[in-house]
Amino acid sequence: MEGTHLKDFTSAYFTMNEADVVEYVQNRLSVFNDDADLECREIGDGNLNYVFKVVDRKSGESIIIKQAGPVARISDAFKVSPDRNRIESEILELQGELAPGFVPKVYAYDPVMNCCVMDDLSDHEIMRSALLNYKKFPLFADHITTFLARTLLLTSDVVMGHKEKKERVQQFTNPELCEITEDLVYTEPFYDCEQNDVFEGTKEFAREVIWNDEKLKLETAKLKFDFMTKAQSLLHGDLHTGSIFIKEDSTKIIDPEFAFYGPAGYDIGNVVANLIFAYVHAHYTIEETEARADYLPYLEETIVQVVELFSEKFLQLWNETAAEQTATLPKFKEWYLDSILEDTAAVTGLELCRRVIGIAHVKDLTSISDAKDRTAAEKICLIAGKTFILDRTSIRTGDDFVKVLRHSVNQFSKGAINDDNTNSSHSISTAR
Ligand code: SR1
Ligand code: MG
């Protein structure tokens, strides 16, 4: 066509805008009818990538194209290799085999444009937003624990041939994204780092309770070295509630670009911590006493179920799949699970601290508009976070997790919750 300059999508990478994506779909993909009337919108709100939704106005069919940029959206200071898009496509395919039904389908991966084409999950919603609107998902704990037990155990040395597993470790070596986690989760929150971004009301508390605690610093250093050296399972690597698409009967885990071989408890701890963020948000934002007394126990029960169902399913799956001879020795699987739960407690604590102190925040806290309430909510997260890290060797059951949460809440809101007698009945009084 005269005057029309067609883009070259085959020889050199560039970051696409919405019009480029329409042209890309027309020229490089065959997912829509030839007469499709395409419309594209960038819908990403994460810290790293560009997410385009492409719809055919005629048929109503739609897909998602996710492109990795050369720097993070949150800040140009993070130069992150677009190769993370390969890691994401490859792990989604693998997770789809290990835990069918829990990840979006990937239709194509393009190593030149560093983008992948996947299912549009618009009939689901981002779990963080849903929890901020106080929605309940009774099947979530069952779904996420099936996903966790299967992806974490079936990628480990317990089940895989050790040579094949080491090849996987190579395939999913992800140095730049791991460095982000090493800095943002394990290092910067625990000293007065320039890059930290702390809410004014919380800053002195962070200094006193977190930055001035040398014992805590030492424990986080030990945990950082575990994160860097314990190639136990193929992790999702960033399993917060913004990485989960959900609806009543379906849970889809997205955004595994931080995937690598690390300590299995990293993924479980992220899930638990982000349920705690939702809890603290609800505690400070649900005005009506009855509604609060209904929603908080639901979240407590979900936390309990995540820990308990994971443990149950993990041991059961171990019995069915363990192939390593030494792994069948009596008491070995209990010892192994115990160390995963210890890491889960530690990571719950790290995630709670880093989302308050570090550069990457969560809406659960930032959307609490009353400054005093936000400060109290953040202090709860820091106290709970510190306890999870320091007491990690004695936190093993779902009730242990809820007990730390309740105890932390009670330090900042008088007479709110009975924390002596934690069990699945979750008695909650209603005062804040
Ligand atoms: C520079 S990326 C900041 C954070 O966003 C991602 O979702 C990860 O949680 C990361 O730590
Ligand atoms: Mg993400």
C-alpha cells in the first residue's frame, strides 16, 4: 500500500505500542479470522511488563500479548533482560503439564519481540482487587495448594532424575530477576537504604523495630543465602495475589517471570503474606462490625487451609511419586516438609516487611486512606513479619501462622482478637 510503512517484527526487538500490536497480530499470528476487526488496549498495571489485550470486535474473541521491556515500568533503574519472557513462556507450559488447569495457555512465544501470546482471562479478576472488595473464594485454598504441592514437589530431586533436574536448573537460571528479589526482599528492607520508600508515619517504627535490630539482620542474611543457594524446587518466584487471576470456581496463576530453582517455601510464604495484607486491609477498612466479623475469620480460615492442605497434599504426593531411594527412608519426608514450612514462615515475614519498607508496595496498605490506620496496619505487618522471621523454627501449623497474625494485630488494636486460643473456630470479637 502506498505510503504505508510496515514494521519489521522479525529482525530486531523494539517495544510495541497498541497500533504495533495490532499490526503484529495481523502479520505474525493466525489466531483470528482473516476479516477480524481488531482493537488493542494496554492493560498492564504490574511493575515490569506491557500487557496488551487484543479483541476482534466482530467475533468477540480475544487474546493477551505480554511484552517484556528492557527496563522495569516501576523504575528505569532496573535493567531487566527481556529473556524473562522466554522463562515465563517455558515455565507456563511446564506448569500447565504439572498442574493442569491452573495456568493460562500459551499459544506462541516470540524470541525476537520478547513477547508471548496467551489466553485472555478477563472473565477472572485479579485476586488482590477482589480481596480489597472483600470477596470470598472458598475453593482458593484447595486450588492453590494443589498447584503448590505439584509444581514444587514434581520439579524437585525427590521425584526427578538428578541430571534432568540439573538441566532444568540451567534452563531456569534467572540472574537479573533473582537479583531484584535478593535486593528488594532480602537486603534493602533491613537497613535504611536510599531506595526504600517508607510511609512517613511508619518510618521511626521501622528504624526502631527493624533497622536497629542486629539479630534480625543476621537472620535475614542467612535467609538470603538460602534463597541464593538452595536449588530445591522450580518456583513461580513472585506468587502474590496480583499474580493470581480468580473467579468462584477457577484459579489461574500468572506472571511467573521470576521463576528459578529456589527454596520451596518461597512461593507458599508469598501466598500467606499476601492473605495477611488482605486481612490487615479488611481490619482497617470494613466499617461495619458484622461484616468485619464475617470477613476476617474467612481470611484466617484460608490461611490455615493453605498451610494444612499444602502439608497434606505434599506428603500424599510424595508417597505416590518419590523416586529418589534415600527419600523413602522413615521420617525423611517429615523432615523435608518441616524445612519447607520453616522457610514458609521466614518468607511470610520477609514479604510482610518488604512491602512496607521497600520500593514495591501493595495496594492493600497504600489504599488505606486514613494515615493513622495505615500506620497501624503497617506496624502490624512489620511486627508480624519480624516474628515470622525470628520464630520460624517453631511455626509449623496453620494455627501457628494465625496466632502470630492475631498477636500482632492485638498490639495495635486493643481487645480486638482472642489470640490465646487459636484454632480453626477463629473466635473474633469485633472492636478495632
Ligand atoms: C522492580 S520489580 C518490583 C517487584 O515487582 C514484582 O512483581 C516483584 O514482586 C518485584 O519485587
Ligand atoms: Mg508480576
